[in-house]
Amino acid sequence: MDFRQYLAGQQKRVDAELDRLVPPETAPPETIHRAMRYSLFAGGKRIRPLLCLEAARCVAGPAEGAVAAACSLELIHTYSLIHDDLPALDNDDYRRGKLTCHKMFGEAMAILAGDALLTLAFRVLATLDGVSDQARVRMIAELSEASGTAGGMIGGQVADLEGEGRPPTAALLESIHRAKTGALLRASVRLGAIHGGADAGQYQALSAYGEHIGLAFQIVDDVLDVEQSSEALGKTAGKDAQQRKITFPAVYGLAESKRMARQEWEKAGQALDGFGERAQRLRELAELIVSRTA
């Protein structure tokens, strides 16, 4: 099976599990469930769940039981996008080519939809079947740390907001994006490693892979914000410069940023050397991350 077929199949698998996990639109209170589903099924690539599934496969072979754990990452990611788009944060009207959640359902309902997805993510992990209590607790701890304030996604968002208008420095840039974007991507492979029963060496190797693709992902995101149109991105292009955000192109320029992304991709591949052919899909996902155009 080629990579495109694999990707489509795995995305359908994740979507089917998300559909099972999230209450239907007809379940009361209907409005909140419509808002949750509106953003969750708005066309995401499901990169984080796929990273989780493939990390588990690297360790333990076919990861049939890991799909619910993988979906917890998409729930967290979607919550973060809903909140990120709010007027108090990035104030964006479009996401993935569609009106943002607050534009469709109002700010109050968008805030609650994000809260509900966040809450559901931890319920999913807490009720996972087929794993030990110790593994379940480790996954909950990993996801909460990656989503939180000390080196996690929320902490990175705070640093990003407070950094607007400040002189762009390499140190501040790295501190923002290793937390804001990188922490959840690293957690994606770590959850898969834990679910698969990774030993210490496997866990460290997959963590290193996650660190490098997390940084590559953000570099590419920053470059695309400069180079692509709003139509291509499915969201407003050029907002980083308008809001005077600290980005890789602002610090290093476009050419060097692109070189850095490829360098991180190479390091990610090297981290997987010990897994051999079992890591082929993770290598392909890393290539997708650095070569994407939206």
C-alpha cells in the first residue's frame, strides 16, 4: 500500500473512532455537541493520532488497540484550535477553509466546545481498555503535561502572546515553539510508545523523533504563513507579521528557516534508525510534515 492510500485509510479509522467517542449532535445539549463536531470534523489531517499509532506499531506491531488513545490527541488539538481562533487570542474567522467555531456558534459556545473536547480527551484515556493501570496513568500524565503551562502548549501560547511586538530572538523563539507546538507532537509519539510497552531506549528514541518533527512542523508553519495564500492555507495568511509575532522567518529569514526544517527532518529520521523497517511510516509522516503546502 502506498503512502497516500495508507494515509487515507488511517484518517478514516481515526474519524470513525472520533465519531464513536463524541456524543452525537442529537444528544442534549444539542448545541454544544454540534459545535464540538463542527470543528472536530472540519477536515484535519490527523497527524497527531497517526504519529501515536505508528509509534505504537514501531514498538509492538499492529496497533489495533491504540486508536482511542490516538484520538485523545486530536481532541486536545481541536480544542486548542477553537480557543486559538477566538477574538481574545488570534481572532481568526477561518480555519481549514471554513468559518471558525465562534463565528458559527458564538464566542461563549466556542469556549465551551473547546472545554468539552479537552475534558473528553482525559476521560478517553482514563477509560482505555487493553492497557495496564500504570500505562493509563502515564499516558494521562504525559498528555496533561504536554497540554499545560510548564513547557506545554498553554505555556507556549502565553509566551507567544506576551512576545508579540518584542524583538525577535532565537532563544525566545525556541522557548515558544518547543512548548506551543512541539510538546503535543512529542506527546503523540510518547503516548504510542507507552501504549506499545516501549522500553527505555525505545521511548527515548521516539521522544527524540518527536522533538525534531515538532520543531520542523512549526518552522514549516511559519514559512507557509509568509509564502502561501489564505485560500491555500484555509485560514488568514500573513497574520504572524501583522501581529508582530516571533517566528522562524522573522529571526532567521525564509531560506535559513527552510534549511532548518530539512535539518530537523533528517535528525528525526536518524532517531528512528534502531527500528528499521517498522519505522517507515513515521519517516513518511516526517516527510509529509516538512513538504506540506498547507
